[in-house]
Amino acid sequence: MKFLRTIRFDPSDVQVFEHAAPVDDWAISGAGAFAALNDDAIVGKVKQAFANGFTGVPSFGHATFATVAEMSEDARTDVEDALVQRFLTHYGAPDDASARVAARGEMAEIFSLCDDALINTVFTVRRWFDGDGAMREAFRTIQPPGDGPLHARVWAVVEDDATPGEDSANGETGVA
């Protein structure tokens, strides 16, 4: 079975989210974490997580990107159990059975999203409140560029022992 895992293309998640998910957490939408909030309460780093963050499991941190990966039955069970505990301890689920139904619903959304996607397909999420105040959510995939190579270095930062901002040999900056 396929499910989402958190990834990072750069360290920005650590800067923009109050609690960033580590790389390789399993990922759910996590929209339910914002269900009790109104638009006025969603500001700062909470707004960033609301607007475009997946929720990592078991860390319950946030990630901007998630990719499709193979999930074992043991991992599925672990994610479900972690979600059950989260719903019981943080979101007021009345009992284990109710929390398990909610956990399975969260997971079913991701299973469905990944069903026809290829392994390593990258997903983003976008959330907003519509004109009636209802939360909306949309997912999109990021496709690699068309005909060119999948990975190409555009530039690199080169460390230099010279005076800051100057190359000791020719007075140029340390960016190549």
C-alpha cells in the first residue's frame, strides 16, 4: 500500500513552522488540527501550518512537502495507533472506538490520494476558508521539468577564508 512521507528540499520548514516534522515521518493532511480555529486565530506560524502544512506522524510536526512511499502493514498499524492516541489526548475523542474511526478516516484520505500516484510523486497541500467560513483543502502534485535532466546544479556557495565578501585571489565574492 502507498502512503505519504514527509520530505524537505531545504531547511525552510524549520523556520516557518512552530514544530517541523522530521524527514520520513508518515504524513496526513492534518486539517482536523485547525477545525476548532476561526480565520482570526490563524496567524503567524499557525497560519503557515494551516495554509500549506502536512502533519507528520508520529511527530505531529508540519512539512511543506510529502512524497508517495510504500507502507508496510506494521507501519499502517503504528500510524493508526499514534493517531488514535492523538485524537484521545488532544482532540477530545470520547473513546478509543471513536478515535479509531477518525484515524482510519484520516488515513483513508491519504490512501485514496496515493492510490494512482507513482512512488516518489511529490504532493503539496493548500488550505483556506471559503466565503461561508468553511475550511477547504486542495492537493497538487509537483511534476519534474519536461525534457531536461532531473537534477542540475544551477549555483553553489563556496566557503572562503578571505575577507568577508572578497576572494583573496581576485576580489570576487564566494558564490560560483
